Amino acid sequence: MVKSQMARKLLALVLLSLVLMGCLSSSGKGKSNAAESPDEAQDEENVTLGKKDSQDEAKWFDDETRPVDPGQYTSVPIPTPEKGSVSIDDISIDYLYTTEIITIIYHLYGSALENFLTVTLTNDNQQPVRLEVMSEVIGYTTPSLDTVDLEPGESLEVYQNPRLEPKAIDQLNAQHPAQFHIQVTMLKEGEKRELLNQTHEILVYGRRDFPWDITGFERQEVLELFAAMVTPHDPAVEELLRAAADYHPGGLITGAYSGIENDAEGKVWDRLKAVYDAEADVYDLTYINTWVSYAPGAVQRIRMPADVLEQHSGNCIELALLYASACEAMDLESAIILIPGHAFPVVRTDMVNANYYAVEATMVGRASFEDAVAVGTDEMEDAMQHLDAGDEGYGWITIATAREKGILPIPWR
């Protein structure tokens, strides 16, 4: 049960739940069963949402009122990897490189994404050889360099992922063509002999461009890459939490759940509300209504949480990423729900039950936190039915699950 302090704050808040396998049924006073989050196998748990029953239950947006801004995304083909090959002095060099760099998730090449470059070296000589492999994207990355020794008849692969220079990232406000350079040199008795020196044109994405199609990825795998844009350790997010402390009843922001189930003491609620209020009052955040497309082939422009705070505005996915960043910084488990043309965050109330507060983050600066939770509740209740049915255009991204898969925050700052 919610204690008296929480009851006063949630005054007309009713806990709703959705059955995790798609059917709604009554399951106790003030609750209904709800659909299971797509990436959590918790057979006996409910997804519970905070909701004020005194609020208008109409959705904050509908398809007729949400405008389309075609300038926010473009449709481009995602190229497939290209190959190169050369054989000289009984040494074979075959290489496979990616024809684009997705800047916004570049740090995931070689982990969550395929290696940017794979070089296969084969020594058909009768004696061992030492080879040096270098690759770079001229003007955009630091060179990647490996030295390998091959025994007679040996073949091995070298993987390289040149790192983008921070200065280059800052200047990538739009996509640019670039030159990929690869060089292979044989080292012998202190001398170098060049075996391969080639350049190829590739595409470098703008630093805010996120493609909805990535070769070899299923839809859910692409969605999980959004977690890279949740940046809990960004100094700007840490400053937000400091500001939020002034809006917390205790004057401080603590971390994690303290073993309390269902937010029985309201400690999660208080922190979430403090962040929401600080966003509105200290940062003067407001929602900018720009269309979000999840269409195959589309490239969505997305600002990072720090940019949203600096520019005092964001669209739905940008505000959701910011809110999820603050939650992860507080060691609270959050997820982002995507519905056609929209996205919003949900935050788990404890680490035992799959119960969530759903927050309509786009209402910041225009409505109370209680109202934002009420509207978020309605949206989640509707979305869970579509998620359970596997309907197109709906998705669920649990940030903690993405982290376990190696999708780490962007290390830009």
C-alpha cells in the first residue's frame, strides 16, 4: 500500500495494470492485469501504471492533430559492405569495409555493430612475414594500426574500427562524402615495402542522423541502438539532477530502489517528479512538435540530451531520451515505448515487479507531472495491446537490456 505521504501526492492516482499476454481482466482493487514488456519474461508480474482518474482520458496527441514535418527525416538506401582484394609476392590481401559511418552510434562498431574493416591476410611464402595494416577515414578519424606476424601458409583476419575525432563530430551537421584509406606494408629487416595503398569513397552520416534500416539487423535490434543516445554520465544530465534536488521534498537525489516494492514510500515518484519539474522550471523545456518516422529507409535527426537542455526544447523521442538518461543516472530502470509517430518513457517502480510509471514527457512546461503520468498511462495501456499483437510501428526498448548487449552511451563529452 502507498503510505500517507505518497497518498497525498497521488491524490486521485489509480493504479492500473495490463495483462502481459494481451487480455484485460480485473485483478484486485484498483488494478487490472497488463501485457508483459516485450523483453522481460516475468510470468507472474503485472505492468502497473500511475493514473489520475479525475483527468480527461483523451490522448495528448491524435493522428489528425499531429503534423508531419518532412524535413526531419530523409529516405536513403543503406549501402552494403564493399570488398577489395590484391595479391603480391605470394601474400594475399582481401578486405571488407563498410561504405558508411553512422556517426551517432560510431562507438559501437566492432561490438554491437560489425567491424568497420575486416582484412584477411594469407602468407603463401616459404618463410614468415611481418605485415602492418593501417586504415583511416581521411579528415575524420584517427588512424587504426596493427602489426601482425604470419607463418608460412598461415591466414588470419585483422579487424579495425578507426575512431572519429571529436572535432570532426562537432562539424558533422549533415552527411558528407569521405575517403576511406587502407594501406598494407611488409616489414623486413628494418625496411618497408608497400603491398596495398587504396582509397574508396564512403559516406559519413551527420552526427544527429539515425537510420531506421541497418544491414543485417532486425527491427528490434535497430530500436535497441537508441540506448546509445541515453547518456547518464553526460555532465549536462548530472547538472539536471543537481537542479532536480531543489525540487525534491528531501532536497537531495538518491539512487536505486532501496529494496522497497511498488514504490510504497513514494521515493521513486518524488525523484521522477523532481526531474520533470526541474526540466520545466530551471531549463524552461518545451515540446517542439516534429514528426517521428520509423519507416524503413528513413533517417531520423535526433538531438542528444545535452543539446535538448541547451536548446530548451525537444521532440518526443529527444525528450524521452533525456528523461531516460536522468533515470539511468539515478540507477532507475527505464524503457522507451515507441508508437506510430510518437515515443515516451516509462520507469520501473521497483526491481521485483514489472510495474512502471508512464510519463508523457512532451507535456513538460505545460502540464503537471501528475497530468503527464495520467496521459502516459493511457498511451501505455493502448500501446501494450499493439506490442503484444506485434503490430508494426510499435516498440519497447529497455535501457538495461540494451546495456547488457553492449550498447553503451555515446562518449561524446
